[in-house]
Amino acid sequence: MDWNATRKRSTTTGDPEAGRELSLELRAALPPRFEAVGEVLASGSVSVAACEVLGGVLARDGVSLAEALDDLATTWRLVRGAEPDHAEVRALAVAWSDATLGYLHNVSCTDPLTGLASLAHLRTCLGDLFRAGPVHETHALVVVAADAARDAEQLGEPLARAMEDAQVGATVRGVFPGSETIGHIAPGRLVVLAERDARLLRRVDLLTRMLERAGPPRPRVWIEGLPDSDRSAALLLDELTRL
């Protein structure tokens, strides 16, 4: 990020000490990552733009909002001898919140261990389809489920289980390479939200044969019809997680 460009975009405030630079001692006393904000404040300019940039950086680095605001207040007291202006506080807080929400949205969409869509994201996709039309006529679920007896042996190895599921997911994606949503809904359980078209049966047959060629243990594969309401579809997904 070009902090000098950020400083140039700022506007002056009429501070009697405008134009001065931070001393080495004052720079060293500033909270980590707040040096650029301190420089803008020392120059007598408004630090809104710098705070917008810094808020996102702090959120991505795992700094809490309370800590970020405390550090902003410390920077203002050291450089200006005053409390932060509302505009700077708001800019930092909004940028921090936007970055955090973006991270949470990404996590809710993707299972972090397998890289497949999460159960929450699969439910969202179904909800969107139900708002668009009769989903039970146009789509179906393709369920891929590992053997329950083998699952019992894997309960203590979540990472190994997730790696196996990711490999199965790669095979499934090879058969459904388009816009289909492939969700990881439980250990050893994958679901494909696929169109109910003339190719569906052939694809399921191909997927079954590919998983069989991969060697034992062989997951079961079947087509699950969708109910005619969003609520019933959510209950069906919950049931599939417990099979």
C-alpha cells in the first residue's frame, strides 16, 4: 500500500504544528502498524484515508476492534495530545468490520479442511433456487456416503478423514465439473446439488464406477429427490448429515 499517496489525498486541518515530522522517539512510542497514521497526524492532515486502510490490515492480522481503537486513541494522544476525531474512529471501525465480515462469509461458504462447500452454503444455494422456482422438479441431490463401520474407526482422526473426503470430492468434481455445488455436510458425507436432466443418471453411474476403481472402501452413491419447500429441504439435509 502506498502510504505516501494516502497522505497526499488527505486534507489539512489547520493544526498549528502542521508540516512537522515524527521524531524517532515518538515513532518508536507509537503502537505497531500506526506509524503511517502518526505521520499523517503529525503533518496536520486528516487521517481518515489512512485509518480506512489500517482497519482492514488490523482485522486480517487478527487484532481485535477494541485493541485497534485503543491504539488509535494512543496514537492521537501521542501526536496531537487529544482524543481521536469521530471520522477517524468511524473509518477504522467500518474498515475493520468489513474485512471481518468478508472473512466470516468466506469461512461460512467453504469447509476449511476439505475446500468443499459447507452445509450452511449448501442450504443458502437451495434457498436461492427455491425462491426462483419449483426446485424439486429441476434439481436433485446426489449423495456420496462412506461406510458407517469404517467411519467408526476414523472418529479419532479428523484430519485423515478430511483428507479422504477431499480426495473423494476431487473425483466428484471430475464428474460434475460445471456450476454444481458440492457440499461436505458431515465426515464421510458429500452432497451434490445437481440439475435433474437427461445426463444425471449417466453421471451417477460414472461416479459410482470411478469410486469403485479407486478401491475399497467404496462409498455409496444415490440420488435423493428434493421436497417441494425450502424448510423441508433443510430438514432433509439435516437428516442426511446423521445417516
